[in-house]
Amino acid sequence: MTLTFSRLLADAWTLFRREADLIGRLALPLVVFPAFAVQLLCDPLPPLPPAPRDQPMLEAWIAQVGMWGQANAIWYLLADAIGVFGLAAIAILLLDPDRPVVADALRTAARRFVPFAVASLLVAIPVGLGMWFFVLPGLWVQGRLAAAFPLLARATRPNAAQAVRVSWRATRGAGFALAGAVVSVFLLQWLAIVPLLSADEWLRQPGNDNPLVLSLVNAAVALLGGAYHVAVLMIGVAAYLRLARRGT
């Protein structure tokens, strides 16, 4: 059966609907809440100085970013690590043939956290570079590597580098289907999150501060970001199951 992006999205949505309760129990506290906490409690990244920008202005901005990183980067890294742990637990919960309960999935994810964290980093580097040069190459790479987490969830001896290599090899020929599925959820998230980011920026300007509204905006941003990560994981699980049935 030909793997198409519409079929992947349909499989991912069916899987999510069937397991929505269990996924929510893990995604909300472990993927969404940490992202919300850092947005709420950490300082925002210093904005670029207004144009026209000269060398002293850019140097001052770089210095401000460095100071921001010293004060806040550790909390963002911690939130990302907790998010990886949550996504790992969801993958294990969905793919373990013994159908573990949430507590068992969390314990297994804790034991396998290092391979999942390393795989997340190995995926994030090429995806980030692709997104920086142009968005679509990054999303294409993300689609090709989306099966890495499912592979780790099913491995008896999880190895991050091997999972990334196998995902890249197994999805050969299905790159456009995976990219189409990832691009679809990315566009939905982007269309929803852009006005929220604009609202966040406006609410942080002097005279516009409203802590309650800002908290609601930050919560919505975190929820959309978490939904995107869960959606990509669902696409990866759907692709893994399809490819496994084909013996790829």
C-alpha cells in the first residue's frame, strides 16, 4: 500500500482519538506545562533593535542575549528535557505490545531517557539547520526522522544513533508523504500561534501589561506547541506501524 500524507494523517488522528485520554495524562503535565512555566516565569528573549541597526546596536543586543542565556537557558533546557521524557512515555505507551499503564510507561521512559534525549538532539540539529536556511527542508528532515522515537520505544536495546539511521533508511521513498503530513500540522499550528505571539509581544510593552491575559496567551502558546510535538510523534508512530507491516 502506498504511503501518502493523507493516510498518515488519518492514521495519526485515529490513533490519537483512540488513546486521547492516556495521551492527555502524559502530554499536559510533561509536554505542555513545562513550556508554559518557562514562558510565564522566565524573561523573554531580548528583541532585535529597530532598524536601521548599526554595529554598536547589534553588539549591545548580542550582549543582552548572552546575559539572558545565562539567566534563563537552563530552565528552557530543563523544560525541553521534561518534554522529551513525556513524548518518550507516550511512544512507549502506544507501542509496547504488553499495553503498559501510565505508571509503567513512565518508569520505562525514565530508564531509557538518555537514548531518547540523545535521539532528540540528533534530530533537532539537522531539523534546526533546515528550518534556519528555509523552513521546508527542516520539516522534510523532521518527517524522515519522525520514526526515531517509535523505534526507540520498541527496541530491546535502545540506541539513539541507530534509531535515527534506521528511521532515515526506512522512510526512503516516503519522504514526501511524511513531509506533507508534518507540513500540514505545522501550518495549522503556525496559523493559530502567530496572532498569539503578536499578542504576547504587545502585552509585554510598557503600558499594556495585563498579567491575567498574558498568562492565558502563554498557556495557549504552550498548548499549541505541545500539540505540534504530539502530532509529529503521532505521525511518526503511524509511519512506523505502516512500515513495520510492510516489513521495511
